Amino acid sequence: MNLMLNTVKIRSLFFLLITFLLVQHIPSKAQSQSTTNTAKPWTYWWWMGGTVTESDITWQLEHFAKAGLGGVHIIPIYGVKGLEKKAISFLSPRWMEVLGIPYERASG
């Protein structure tokens, strides 16, 4: 009985010690706010045939930031059927201008 009581005490102390050590490594709110965007998760951002607008880009970037994402990888892919007239030609001067919008928002 005495041996069993000592075992319970030792396990309890061990558990408390481990818990204390783990709690010491949880970052405080101030520390977590200083996390850089490069340390946060990023996402792929598919641009469907260049049918993007400045307001859509701004809206999407705001939602990415609210979700805690640190950045995006823009991937232009094929167009959207029915929106061909709205598509911006790939690598045209206008497309390059629109591509620069996320970078302006990120650095501003």
C-alpha cells in the first residue's frame, strides 16, 4: 500500500513538472504578434484567366490576412468560360499592373 502511494506521488509530481515545463514554452500574446509573415502559412491563389479586379484582389487579401495567412503564391491558369471578354491577356502591361497590386498592398 505504501509503495503504491509513493508511485502515485511520483507520477503526480512528474505530471506537474511536465505541465509546468510545457506551459513555459507557450508563447505569450506579445510574442505571437511579432511573428513575421514568412513564418506564417501561405496559400496558393489561383487566378482564373486573369479575370481579376483591384477590388476583388483587395477583398481576398483582407480575408487571407484575417485567416492568419502570411502570403500567397499566385498561379494564373486557364480562363473561365463565359468571361473571356473580362480576361486580361497574360503578361500584357495591364496584367503586370494587376499582378503588382498584391505586392503594393502587402508592402503598404
